Amino acid sequence: MDDDRKLELSRRGLLVGSAAAAAATAVPSAGTQATPLRPNPATMPVSFEVNGTRYDLDLDTRTTLLDALREHLKLTGTKKGCDHGQCGACTVLVNGERINACLSLAVQHSGDAVTTIEGLGTIEQLHPMQAAFIKHDSYQCGYCTPGQICSAVAVLDEIKRGVPSHAQVDIAARPDPSDAELRERMSGNICRCGAYSNIVEAMAEVAGART
Amino acid sequence: MKFDAPSGPNPIDRMKVVGRTTSRIDGPVKTTGAAPYAYERHDVVANQAYGYMLGSAIAKGRIKRIDTADAERAPGVLKIVTAANAGPFATSRHNTARLLAGPEIQHYDQAIALIVAETFEQARAAATLIRVDYARVQGRYDLAAQKDTAPLVGGSSGEGSAAAALRTGDFEAAFAAAPVKLDATYSTPDQSHQMMEPHASIAAWSGDELTVWTSTQMVAWAVQDLSHTFLIPQEKIRVLSPYVGGGFGAKLRIRADVVLAALGARAVGRPVKVAITRPQTMNNTVHRAATIQRIRLGCDREGRIGAIAHESLSGNLEGGRPVTATAQTRLLYAGLNRLTSMRQAVLDLPEGNSMRAPGAAPGMMALEIAMDEMAEKLGLDPVEFRIRNDTQVDPEKPDKRFSERQLVRCLRDGAAKFGWSRRPMRPAQRRDGSWWVGLGVSSAFHNSPAMKSAARVRLEPSGRILVETDMTDIGTGSYTIIAQTAAEMMGVPLDMVEVRLGDSHFPAAAGSGGQFGASNSTSGVYAACVKLREAVARQLNMEPDRAVFESGHVVADRRRVSLADVARGGALTGEDAIEYGDMSRSVHLSTFGAHFVEAAVHAYTGEVRVRRMLAVCAAGRILNPISARSQMIGAMTMGVGAALMEEMVVDKRFGFFVNHDLASYEVPVHADIQEQEVLFLDEADEMANPMKAKGLGELAITGVAAAVANAIYNACGVRVRDYPLTLDKLLDRLPRIA
């Protein structure tokens, strides 16, 4: 009991102390000369395919795949929700696997084939998953929707390929597109409007589990 | 069109389009990524520069010195905008905290600088080179510490002004005499909207005229607030917001993104775009403020409430508004002796503001647990206890009634549908493997405000109908219900209607908020269509009242003319607004519902799983059942978040919300949500508006969290009065494992 309290006190003290230290480093010392102009950021050439078209870009190495798509290629269907891998709005397919486009740098993708929501289907020719989302009203504001759809397409493919998940009772068995399986695998894609159960309905229909 | 008498029969009653399940007309653009949100408008203006916001590292105090020299010299940087060099700007009266601060700091992560650069990466990097020397002073960050000192606010004005408690009868005497009493205190935490699209804007100046592409729920309010902020007339401001990636109240008023983008654009002489980063949304913008609520109920032995008191404490910045957590209690249940009051502490935390059902949601989180606790004391079923205390009139003003009030039917129908009769009266009776299983209920209640709303409708030479209004669609389905309304009124198929929203050059609609959007914006379109129908009839020398619009034709007196023929010589336009007279204030236009929840609590770990949810609602005419249902399940999902996980944790030493991202401020994900069902009762409210419709976006969330909490209690016998009900609050009180 006493030890616990001591630990608690010292942990708090440490937090207060480190915050104060952080504040101190933010104070410029008097008489500091202006630092010289910093060098221009490094850029690198990179080539990859997006939706079947090859792009040759010269990018600031800090540019994420997400910003390369949205700001350089102007493919704004892929959304920026959090920019650090916590919401799934930027989900795209890279060589057939889903990733968060915000979590990798564009220059890491040399030679890759990227599929975005724009590459899945068009207004005139919807992908079956896009059509199912419309039918089941699997969205509201629409901002997480491209990421949900890309993720949903990849999830059904993962299940087909037998990629296991936490929701399986028997990890060695072939996974089914059950509701629990879909919900588990889709949990990296947040929808604050709360369309989850409609998204599962759309996925189940595309998977052939329901109409 | 003035609406001041009950709506008789009208063309909407045909319900050939309105009221039918209709896939959203914006579905194809939203599911293909073609719908452009604010930050994505590469197409609208050339030469856009990137702005990155720097927030204050202290919660309260002053900037002694801000050194931007290094940042200014960083590659690609065009300008560092601070309050000192931004040029003239003011704070709109609808913003409590300034949207660009300095030298005084009002809250943590309040914007203190905008870095404008050629690229996003350059702007973000340069932000780290700004050195700020702060003089920090101690702020007030602990709501509970001001429990006994915070002054009374609110009163009959509803919000803001200092006022005494509201009293009906003699609460103290009645409570003292009541044979069965409950006196309990509940707390709700600070919560964050966390819509998926963070606040974002592009701003461009042309001389002294400002255009912004932004993400706002309220286009006309944004124009007004930008006019106040930039000290220019409203005519010189254009706001466009055709697609909004969620709002939940966070985008009712302008935030730092749009002000900084406009200041930045003015400073560099070219368009600037700014998005608030996800972590910044937590402390830079607004949130639902925490409450501490005391509820006292006094009943007779038959379970009739004779005394009811609801006293709420919340905090905000100086000049901010309270959480109106007592508002629902004033109207929901009977009882002759009543007391409601609000106290407001001054806190130096980020600004508290509207979040989905502001006041009502946290108020019902407390009240509806209290009702469950009282039912148990009485030995009554909680559904029956609520039914016994229904009132058909305003309990404070008995001569004011509700236009429609189907609370009892919502409760009864829901109980039957959900299998409520199988609920054990005593808690911790039902086990399913390692899980305790229980059922919970709550009422749902929210008023449906009547608000002026305007629209313009044009019949084009092609026979197509074009609707223009500054209404927004924040996921609520406005595009579709507006198209349905115009199609019904003009007698054309849905695909002959085009809807353009979210442009301040269009007539001003009610906007999206407070469940006033759907009913008022469609009523505005109704009014404009009436004008257009008159114009069509006049052109054909028909009596407008006798003209029937159907199948793309107008028919009267044995004449039948296609709409395309009518407009062949030129488009015809109808423009009008719906406006409300005294009738709308003479009754309560209200919506009611009941939430039922089945929850399982793990007997060993205290983990909670919500297994089934059902909502039954009476909310006027349902314009589009599929999108109305989506609003319901969305709010039920958000209610699960409020019950189980959502809490902004206050650092009471330094004054900020610690968990400022989606990994630490948890919201429900797919795996948290299982079966959800929604039933709408038939209701066409003739007192409400010509659509006979009301709202349900706020109704939908009221009571949900309490129904979850009550189900948890019924499952495992642990009563938790402090939201959220995380497993640590259950674990040491779970039934002993035999």
C-alpha cells in the first residue's frame, strides 16, 4: 500500500518535471543569432501505378502515399481522417492488399500497383461493393465510405484466401464471411455516423451470404 | 409561406415519392469518391498554398515572445501569421474562445500561428521551428472543485443568463413527504464529436470579397460569423459547403480552420487551405462539456412521481453557455412539484459547445438511470413506471400540450417486440456461459424546432426540376428528401430532380442541427414548389388550386400539358420560405421514443458487449425510411460509445484533454455493434409543418446510454452512475464467482 502510494507520487512528479523541462526547452536563449536558411527538403523520383495508370513523380520524401494521391495526383476519393493510422479513411489496395495510405511514404511504393476507390468502379459502372453500399445505405456523411469500401473488398478477398482472424474459433479452419468475422476484420475502419450494421449487410450480400 | 394553421390535405399526402424508401441520390458520388469535400477542391481556384495551424502549449496565460524567424526562413514558407501581424479581425459573438489567440491564451491548443507554405510537408515542418516563450498562470480545470461555488445560470431563457432555479409547486415539502425517495448524483464526462472529416477550409480573396469552401452545418451562420470576424458586409462573403464529412454540432459555428485560411490568404495574396489535424480537433475545437447532475425523485407507493428535481453543474470558458442537461426533465414526466436548476463553473478548458442533442443527451443519461433506480425501489417494471408517469401536457404549464405524444405506445410496442417480459426483475439472474445477460430500457425525447427555411425551385425547358437552397447534407440525407419533396410536389419522377445544396448564393435554409434540418428544409422546398406550381398554372391560365401535377404533366379542367411544354419558352422559377407563426409556439412539437438494450457482462473480466438494440420512435412523417433508420442506428451507436467508452480525460494540473486521438479517445468500431432494429410509429403531425414531419437526429441518441447502463445493471447488479461504464468500474463489484 505504502509502496504503491510512493510509486504514484514519484510517477506524478516525473510527469510534472518532464512537462516543465519541455517548457524550458521551448524558451529561446537570449542573444541567439538567427540560424542560417535550412536546406531544401530532399526529393526523390518514384514511379508507381495507380488504377492502372503509371505515374512518374518527384516527391518530397516526407510525402505520404495518401498525400501523393490527394495533393499530387488529385485523386481525392481517398480520405484523410486522422493521418496516423487510427481511422482507416485512407484505406487503399497496394498490390491487392489493404493498407492505410497515411502510414507509408510515397517513395516506399516504387513499382507498386495501387488501387483507390476511383479504380474500383465509376458512377456509370459501380463495383458490386459500391452498389451494395448504396442499396443498404451503408454510409451517411460519406467521408469514411471510400476507405470502408476498399477495406470491405479486401476483407472478402482475405476470407477467400483463408487469411485467419481473431474472430475465428478454430484458427486452422477456413474462415467464413460470418457477421462476426466481417465485424472483426472491418474494425480498423471507423464510421462515426454509425453505419456499421448496414456495412455488414452490404458485405454479406456481396459475399453471397445474404441478399 | 406562413404556416400558422394545422396543415390540411396537401400534395405531399399522396406519398408517391415522399415516405418511400429511396436510395440516396448522392450515393453514386459518395461511394465512388467523386463527392468533393472542403479540402479537396483543387478545381475551384488555382495556386492554393498550404496552411498548418500551431496551437498553444499552455492552457492559460500569455505569450511573452514568439520567435518565428527560423520558421520564416524555412524552405517553402510564405508567411507565418500570428495575431500580431494578421491585420484586423474580430471574434464573432458566437465564438467564446478566439480562433487566433495572442498574446492572451484562453485554452490549450488554441491557435497561435498559421504557417503558410508551398506544400503541406513544408508548412508542418516549419511549425516545429517556431519558439514560443509563455507566461503560464494557474487555471481552473476541475469541475467538481466548483460544485459548491458555481453560480446559477439559465432559467426560463433556456441558456446563458443568470437566473434562479425553476420551480413548480413546492418540491422540498413534497419530497420530504414522499414515501419512496431517490437522491442520486450522476456524472457525464467531456465528449468529443470526432466526425470523420476534420474541420477544413480553402479561402480565397478577390479584392475585398472572400470565398470559402468549408465544411459547415450552417452556411448562413458561417456567412454571418465571417462577416463579424472580417468586418466586411455579408454580401462580400460566399460560403460553399456541398459535402460535409459529419459534424454532430462541431461544425455549427466557424472554427479556426476557416478564419486561419482567410487570414493566411489575405497575408500571402493567394488562396490558402487549412485542415485541423485529428489530434488538434480534441483541444483546439469544441466539445460536449462534462456534467455533474443531482436527481431527486419522490413517489407514492403506486409509483406516481410527486416530486422531481434535477440540478446540473457544467463548466465552460468565461462567457460560454451551460450544458442544458435539465431541459428534458422539465417536460418528460408528470409530477406536481418540480425543481430544475443549472450551475456553471468557469473553466479554462477548451470551449464547450453543442454536440448531438446538447443538454438532452447528457441529461437523459442521468435521468433515465434515475428512473430505473426508482422503479426498482418501487418494485415496478421500469417500462410500467415510465408509463404511469406519462403526461399529455407540459407539467410546468398544464394548458400547453404536445402536438403528438406517443411515448407510451413506443414503450409498449418496443417491450413487446424486444421480448421485455423475459427480463428478470432482479439483477444478476441470467447467465449465458461466462456472461451475465440483462435488459435495459429508457425513454427518448426531444423537441423538434420550427425554423424559417427558404428554397428556390426552377422548372427548366427540359422539364427537369432544379432545387437550390443553402441547406447542408451532413450525412442526414438532405439531398434525397429534398429531391423527394420536389418530385412529389411537381409530380415528376425522382430522377427528373436535381438538388444543389450548400452555397450561400442560394436561399437560406434552416441548416443542419438540433433536429431542425429535415422537416424545415423540406417545408421550405414545399413552399417554393407551391410558388412554382402557381407560376405554371398562371402561364396556362389555369386555376392554381385546381391544377394537379402528376406524371410530368399539369392537369386541370380537362387540359393536360407536359411540364417541358410549359417551360419551352423559358424556365419558370418559384422561390419562397416556410415561416412559422404563433401556432408553433402554442404547442410543443416533440418527438418521442423508447430504447431497449440487451447487454452481456463478462463474469470474470467485466467486459461489456451490447448484443441487441431496438428503438421505437414517433417522430412525425418519416420522409425517407431508409436514411431515417440510418440516423437512428448511427445515434444508437454513438450512444453505445457514450455508455461504454467515450471520455476526454482532463489533466487537472495543466488543463487539457490528454487523450487527443482516436486510439485513446475510443469510439465504437464495427466489432462493438451487433443487432440493431428500428421501428417508426405512424404519425403525420399536422401542427408541425406542411410536410407533417419532425426531426429525429437528436431524439435518436437521447436515452441510449442510460438504456445500456440499465441493461448492465440488470445483467450483473452493478449500478454505475459515472459515465462511461468502463470495466474497471464494474470489476470489484461483480457477483462472486461460485
